[in-house]
Amino acid sequence: MTSRPVPSRRTLLRALAALPASAVLLGEAPGLLGSALAAAPPNGSATRYTIVPFLNSNDGTVNVYQSDDATDFRLLRSSAYTPPTGRIRDASVLRHTDGYYYVTYTTRTWQDTSRTIGFARSSDRVNWTFLYDYTVPVANLSRAWAPEWFVDSDGSVNIIVSCSTTNDEWIFTPYLLRATNSALTAWSSPVALAGIGANHIDTFIVKIGSTYHAFPKNETTKYIEYATASNLTGPYTIRRTGDWAGWGSYREGPALVRLDNGGWRVFFDGYGDGKYYYSDSYDTFATWSAPAALPGISGTARHFTVVKETVSGGPSLARNTTRSFRSANYSTRYWQQQSSLLDLPVVSGSSTAAEKQAATFTVVAGLADASGCSFRDAAGNYLRHWDFRARFDPNDGSSTFAKDATFILRTGTASGSVRFESYNYPGYYLRHYAYQLRVERLDGTDLFRQDSSFVPVTAWA
């Protein structure tokens, strides 16, 4: 994308010489937001992540995207929902217990008084129906922004909405609304959250055990901070400030989701540079990977949250069987071990018995996750990545080796093909380059998807 991004609403507010201070939250619970699952999908099933962002170029509609790996989001439907009046910004998506998908959203652009939040629903994520606009009952309300679903561990469905009042229309406070019926049409009186503090916005919350973990943006420093509390309504204690996670400043709209390998991924809007980023943590948010731009949708999507589900119809690969693996885009080339490295030479009926044996592998349950898969050669060595090169080594029994040697099945580009995502480097796939097999970060291109797709076939030996 080369177009200039729409200015952040925070940037626009600065022109008014006032610092906004809103905060929003979203939590995730099993069966509702679908993000509590932390294992590779079973054979024949697939993970599905759904986002419903408004657009950098248009805050009057939303697109729907889906992904099987939380990295490679593909367009499901453009302009999937346009409200009958007003705008749609900051859409938060929920899969409810009635089987419907719901979005709640900001109904006006940043300049306008905005006392309502909107609701729409869909049975298939493609066709959406407007439900109603709800006037948030906060005294002297000026603006209600960025409503976010939060489903607590007790199953209660909540919305956290950031509200300002007429005496200071740019200073926001997060309020909790709790659904009082299963139809999500009646709400409790608003209750202000405590402890995040003034001049924080876009607070996103996940609950682990009995602790609520919050990620608010500090509107003064433009950094995303970290806080915890023992109650949803607080008080929260700010634990980390500044550039504690290495994400940089001028970041907003954090949203977290659990990955198939048990890690947590945060997405956030890098509105200062017009990109959308992700970063991963495996130690309960103490440290994070270097942020990377989302391929495909960075520069297009704005302020989204994520629904994770396990769905049927995913790739399947029998365990404890021998198979050979043919390139999906080079139909005469197959995986073959050559001097402990995995390459992609031509293999045919005229190949030697040794060459055919070197192109034959036993598929077994993943060493790190039995729902994933690992590959063993005739000598008992396992396929693993080392310095991002695919190679075969003896299993040393370590946790690192088990993770290096485990891959998660994803659907390939050609009929019957599969892709193999690294278990401990989400978003990295086995792919061929110069007829060598490597583990590389996907770039969102069709060529990468083709290069990382392989067809399991009858074993050569």
C-alpha cells in the first residue's frame, strides 16, 4: 500500500489541544470468542480466525477476513456490512452461544457527538443484519466510543465502552455494560472501571485464571502499557510502561488471541506509520517477539478484534504411515533427504532405490503436540528446523527439539495439498526455495502459498 493512512482519531484530537483518554476492554472465553483453545486442530479440523475491521480508506463499512494461522488473513467479503445510518468504526466481533456472530461498533466519526453504539449480527459472517443503536445511559454523555465485547469466565457477556461527558468531551472513562438477557438487547446500568487512569485508551483485557490482564494505550506517551487486576471492574495496577514490550510508540487498538501452540498474539494498529502489527509472547506477557507487519492487510485494516474457532473440513494426514511429499507447483519434485538436509529434487520411477528411500518418510504424531505432526526418516531421525533450514537429526529428548520437529497442518493451495506451519515459529512455513526446504515467514503472496504447499502421495519406498 502506498496511500497515506487516515489520521488516527487521537492525532486529530491533538489538533484541538486536548488529550483524549478513553479505554476499552475485550476478554475471551471458551465457546464465545473461541480463543481459549491452545492446541493444534485435530486431524480433519481447522483453526479459523475472523476479523471485521473498518477500512483505512472508509469508516462507513467493514470487510470480513479469515485466517487459519492468525497471520495470513484472506478477504472473505468486502463491504460486508454498512449500517443504515452513521458510521462503523472499532467493530468488535463475538461468537455468541446462540450460534450467531455479533458486532458492536462506534456509530459516528470522531468529530461528531456520539451517544449510541451499534449492533449487527450474522449467521455466516458474510451476511449481516442491523439490530439496533443503543443509547449509553451515562449522565451528560458526549461521546461513546470503541465498544468491546468481554465474555468473562462465568459466561457473562459484557461490553466495555469508553465515554466522555459534555464538561470535557475528550476525556474518556471506560464503563462496563453487562447483558441482562441472552438476546443481548438489555444491559445493566453503566459502571465505571477503576485503576487504568485518565488519558488511557483502547484497553484490551484477557483473563487467565483469576487475573485480568489489561493492555491500555497511554495517550500521552503513545505506548501500549500493561496492567493487572483481580476484578473486571478493577482497580487495575499498571505494571509496565514506556516501550517495555519493544513495540514502539504511536501504537493503539491492541487485541489479543491465543495461538494453537499456547502462545499469545497481540495485534495493534501502528497508525503513526500506517501499518498493522503483531507480536507473540510465551511467558505470560513478560517478553514479546519483535513486531512484524501483517501481510496483506497492513495499511488497509483498522482497529479489529479476533474470534478464534475450530471448524470442520480441515486438512487430514494419517499418522504412523509412510508417505512421500510432492511439490504442489513443481509436480515432478519431491521431498528428499540429502546429507541430512531436506531438498526438493526430481524423483521418478527411474530413480534408484536409495533415492526413493530418501524420499519416503513416516508421519507420526507431533512430538510437541499430538494434534500436530512430525516426520521420521528410515534411520529414525526427525525432520526439524535449524537456522531455518529443514534437516534430519536424532531426537535428543529436549523440549526445544520437540517443538522444532512439530508442524501444524494448514490447508494448501492445490486440491489435496497441505502446508506445514512451524509449531514454535507461528507464521513460518516449510517452503522450497532454490529447491531447498526452509522454514520461512509467510509474506502473504500467492507464490509463497504455492511454494509451501505439498501433496502427500503413496510412498516411493
